[in-house]
Amino acid sequence: MHKNQHLIFFLLISFFITSISNAQEKNMHPKNEFRGVWIATVLNIDWPKTSTDNVEKEKADYLEILEAYKKLNYNAVIVQVRSVGDAIYPSEFAPWSRFLTGKEGLAPNPYYDTLAWMIEQAHNRGFEFHAWLNPYRATFDLNKNLLSPNHDLFKHPEWMIEYGGKYYYDPALPEVQAHLTKVVKEVVDNYDIDAVHFDDYFYPYAVPGKVFNDNASYQKYGSGLSRADWRRANVSNFVHSISNTIKESKPWVQFGISPFGVWRNKSQDPKGSETQSTSNYDDLYADPMLWMDQKWIDYILPQLYWSMNNPRASYSKLVKWWSENSNNTAIYIGHATYKIRADGDKNWNYMTEIPTQIDFLRTFKNVSGSAYFSSKWFMGKNFDVVRHLEENQYKYPALPAAVPNLRHVIIDTPKVLEYSKDSIKYNFTFQSPLNTKVRYMVVYGGDHVSKIDINDATKIIEKVTVKEVDGKITFAIAAGKLNLYKACAVTFIDYYANESSPTAIDLKKPLKNYIPAQPNENR
């Protein structure tokens, strides 16, 4: 072979290997991926650590959670703001939570709007804030002495059903549905949240030997349906009502539900999964398939709290089942970090169980993220798993993509008004866009204005919270981060989580010589 042919052959092989390597790297480190963590307030599971913590400690502990998960490149927090007919915010419809202040109905002292502060701190660190509400659970036990006189159990005892050592709102009552819809609307109207989130608590899980006594409502409203179909209709009507309420108030606020991990078993329905388990449809009277078909929810986050090959409910089989049976929604997977080294299934003793689950779900194109229950399990424990995720699966940042029902093209692109550099930072000023409500801006690095791949997660330098003042957006990036690059590209992320086309900046030229260039978008 001629010398030049050898060289050409070598270059082609090198290019081919590099292309494969880059493709594998992108698959290992997706640029768009939801990475959420549940922060439970009920019983002080995650936060506050105790109900008697002072405000200063509460704030410090919350910020510690945010910083830990920011370091892990997570991008969403799912914070429980209503757990048992209470609230961690000032509400017209519920008393302050005793898990926050030590006594139900007692406001924080010194006073602060806890929820507003938590949202601001999350956004400042680039997190989406999903407000998690438990609508139907009214109390956690039967001790009425712990409740405020303003609790609904006292104000509307006719709404309540006692079952399994707790009180529940009767899901069948129109007045209950109207009241709980107002509860959600209050949060959506008053707070800058990114999503409303429900978990798996609809009709309660079965308690052996106990009966959920909704006979009176069934006789009044059953309309000839079987009790099971009637209960499912009650839940579905409520989900539909919540969906409409959210979108009428703030159409960019997502509605996500995290159901129990099994819709139906194949033994109950040919369309069901190969599992032997409690199911949403038959035991909790919840029908996630219907909610998705009707586009009532924006994302679904099934709780697949089993190991990869659990004999009764296999994580691997269930990820495949949900990926094949979901539509109109984003699909994220719920992981059980609380089971690490603490479960009868010995597979959870292996440090690799969670990383393997993440690698597996990433092989399904329409599965676009994960969430973890709960935050404390990567705080002060399981550091070998945390380290592995930091160095592998979550080595680079990722951005949650817009959910299917909220995708659209952003017509605005960032327009640079000014930038400057000193030894400490780069300062940027952009014109506020005319047509776009911007939540964040994202900065990417590159070697040249025409060679910045904004689909490469390894090139994400910073996700910046936007604060607009006098028609301008101003922010700074540490010089140590940008000095690594000769150029950068900047995009808008709107309130719907859509990303704009990029504007490229040559960092080696002064602004007066700057001519906008279009980097490689590959969009």
C-alpha cells in the first residue's frame, strides 16, 4: 500500500474509532435526563431532621441537601409540602405542619414563608422544584390531640373515613374533591413551582382484616357501577380536575404522578406485567394508563423499588413494560435508595445495584430519567455508591427535557449586549427576550465558535438562574471554568423546559469585534 494510502487509512480508522467513542460517551452521559430526589417531610424522614429544629438549623440542613445533590449533578427536588392535611407554607386550607414547627398550626419563629424560600434556594442552584402533595391522607395516626383546631378532621368530620389507624378524606365526595382542588390551586397560584407531584397514595393500601367503609358514599354516588370501577372513576375525576386547574392557572407547571410500580399483573390482565404483586388498578383503584391516554399528566414516575431480577417484581422487566405501555408523557423511574443494605432481597447488598439500574434504563430511548427515595440515603451513608455515581453515571450535568405535552420551539436566541473578563470571572449581559419567559441560561464550552456541540453533556459549564432587571439579564462565570475554552455558546431554557438555539461567543475577541456565529447544534 502506498505511503499516502496508509496515512489516509490510518486517519479513517482513527476517525471511525473516535466517532464510536464519542457516541458511546454521549450514551453514557445523556445531555437531557431528569435526575430527581424526594425530600420527605412527614415524620421528619428527610427534612427538617427533627420537628423542634430552629429556623437557622432547618435552613442549613436544607441547603446541605441541595449542595450534596448539586455535586451529584441532580437537577430536580421533589419536596413534600403537604403530607397529612397540613402545609409547610401559609395556607387558607390547612394548618402549619407539626413536622416543621413541632406543633400543628404553629408558624415558624422567626417567621418565614418556608416554601417560597425553599423554591428560591432550589432555583438558585439550578434545580426544578416539584411540590409534592398527599391529597387524601388526613392524619398519620388517630391521636387527635396532635391536630390543630383548624384541621379538616374537626372542621369537616363528615369528609373523613377511619382506616388502618389513620383518617382519610373520602375520595368519592364532590365537596372533598372541590376542597382538595383548591389546596392544589393555592400552591400553583402563590408559588413559583415547576411541577405539582402526587405519589402512590390514592385509595389506601389494604390493611389485613380492615374494610375501607365508603358504603354511604357508594350508595349515594355509585350510579350502578361496581365498587371497584366507581372508586377508580373517583380518582380519575380528581386527577382530571387537578390537571385542568394547573393548566388554567400556569400552563407551564407540570403535573406528575409517581404510582406504585405495577399497573396490573398479567394474571389479572393480558396487558399487564409479568409480576405477582399489589397493583394500582386492582388494589389502589388508580389507572395510570387512562391518565396518560387522556393527557392529564405530563410525566409518570413509577416506583420500581425492586432489584434487577426480583422473582416477584423484576426491575428490569418493569422498566421494559412501562417503556412499552406509556404514551403522551415523559417516563422517569423511581429507585429505592432506602433499600441499599437494608432489605431482605440480598441483591441490595451490592454497591452496583443502583448504578446497574441506571445503565439499564438508559437503554430505553423513551425512558428519560430517574428519581430516588429518599434524600437522606445519600447523605452521610452509602458513600461508595455516591462516589461511583459521581465518577460514572452522573459524572456530568444534565438538563431535564421539556415533557411531551409542553414541547415547543423558542423563537428567541440570546443577544449579547456586553461581556468582560478579569482574573476572577467573566461578566455577561444579555438583552431580555421579547417572547420567552426564561428560567435558566446554559453555558457550553468549546475550542471554536463553530465547534461547540450543545448536545454534549461534557461541554456544559454552568446552568444559570435568570434574574431580569431593566430589560437585561446579567450573570458571571468563574474564570477558572471558562479559561479552559476559547469559545462558549449560550442558550435560553424557558419555563416549559424547552431550550433555544445557541448563540456563540468568541472568548478571545473583544465584544466590538464579536460577530454571532452558529455552533454545531445537531438538534
